[in-house]
Amino acid sequence: MQSSTWIQWFIDQPWAIEIFIAIAFIFLLNVVIKRILSQLQRKAKPKESDWRHHLEYAALTPIRALLWVILISIIFDLGMRKLNLTGIFFYVTPIRNAAIIFCVAWFLLRFKKVMHSVISNHHNRKSTGGPTVDPFTLDVISKIFTICVLFISLLIIMQLFGLNIVPLITFGGIGAATLGFAGKDAISNFFGGLMIYLTRPFMINDLIEIPERNILGNVEEIGWYLTSIRDLQKRPIYVPNSVFSTEALINQSRMTHRRIEESIGIRQSDISKLPKIIENIHSLFEHHTSIDHHQSVRIFLEKFADSSLQIEIKVYCLCTRYEDFMEMRQEILMQIYRIIYEAGAEMPNPTMSVVIQK
């Protein structure tokens, strides 16, 4: 008898039926979305390079939060109508809409994180063909996307609460000019970092040199304000980004050649053997695989020194790694010494003449 009374009361209250239908619909929608995301995850091929595998992480929690917001707003609306307090719901509407905007922004930021991870893994896989995005460009796109999502969401929420954003933007322009004058160093460093991202004079792990600052090291991190460099003594150096807009920069990791510049002396008494020695050194460089034969090869008699004949040697080699270059240079110098020795000439020894006067 009691159960029939509850059923009859439930039938006589249409707002209760609407709440029950809303709850059932929201929970059913939650199950359907969960199943769709699970099917997409099962269809994903490799876990690291398919964004569908991570879609459940990016979308499920924000969608559930959105469904809860919609359900609570429906229940609140029906309750206010039952109690004839519909005027109060006018103030709840902006809160509901702001919560919806928050859920959408939350989903976009999580989805951005997923795409960042997927594209990074796609770039790092050696076997993957097709165009890839380098980490430099990916990082700046990710940061700009985050700033845009947060800024647009904030403006929409302010508009929902009745704030006129036009005077705020105008006042913000005046305030931005004041802050720009007060924090010109910070702004110059920020735009310096932006120009690094756009022009890409160097990348992570590049060996760079700033001669005027006596800085030489590998780039570890490129931030919006500072760039971290690890020098040859393994000390961290933090360089403001504005420095790269005003100082000359040498990126040693992007060099295409290294140059051998030597001045080798032989005895003045061996001047008759000089043409043969220069010819054999030319032949050495012509058959050496590490020498770039498309660049100039200069081997000439440079000058008559006090006790020797100086031979100038200037060639370009293809070895850019420092250790490989030094090994190749050592090998060439040993072969040049052998050429001089086999020609019957010798390198001069330091001499001193002492004149004794009576």
C-alpha cells in the first residue's frame, strides 16, 4: 500500500518525472560516450603515435564534468520552477555557461597535451616517413595555443557575467604601455625568445658561441625569458634572450667544413727540393677522402724566414666534429713530415750565432 502511494505521488509530480528522465538520460549519455571512446581506443594502431589511443584521457573527464554541470543546472531549474523562484535562476545561468566554457577549455588543453606527445613520438621514431614537426616549432605552437585558449576563455567568461570587455581592452592597452615602459627588459627578453622560435638560429643541443660575451657551450633549454647553456666546463650559463638580438652568434653545430691552416718550414739549403715537396703535398690532398676538392687548396711558398722557408697550407676538410677533425689533421701532418723526409729535406732547428770580437 505504501509503495503504491509513492508511485501515485511520483505520477502526480511531473517535475519529479522530468528530473528522473534527465538523470537517466545523462547517465545513458555517459555510458554511450564511454563506449565510443573505448572503441576508438581499440582501433588505435600504435599506442605512441595514434591520438585515438589517448582520446579517452583527453575527453572523458571533461565530458563527465560537463554532463554533471548540465544535470545540476536542469535539476536546479526544475526545483526553482516548482518553488516559483525562477528569478534566481537568472543568476545561475552565467555560472552554468562559465562552467561549460571551463570544461571546453579543459578538454582543449588536455587534447593539446595529447597531440604534443603524439607528434613528439612521431618525430622521434626513425622508421616513420613523411613530414615531421621539429621540437622547436612544436614547443612554440603548444605555448601559443595554451595562451590563446586561456585568454579567449577568460574574455568569454567575463562577457557572460555582463562585463563589457571593450573598455577593459582599452584600459589594458594603456596599462600595457605603462607596464611595457616599466618592464622593457622583460618584454625585450620575451620577444627575443619569440624571435628565436621563429628564426631558429640554434636548437637544443647545438654548440653555440657568443664571442663578445666569451660564451661557448651546448644549448640545454630555450625559455621565453632565458636560454640555458652548458659551457665546456659543465657550468650552467643563463643568457637573457635579448642578448641574441644584439650580439653576434656563431652556431658551430651547423658548420659545413673545418679549415686546416698551417705554416711549415724547411731548411733554406733545401730550396731545390721545394717544388717536389709542394707537388707531393698537392697529390696527398687530391687523393685524401676527407678533403673537399670543390674548395680552394692553397699550398705555396709563403716567405723566407730567418733560417727557413715557410710553406703555407690552407685546405678545407669535411670533418666537422672536433675529435674527427683533430685525428684527420694529425694524420695529414704526419704524412707531410714523411713527404719532407723522403724528399731529402729537413725541418730547421733553432740556431743562434755568437760573434766574439777581439
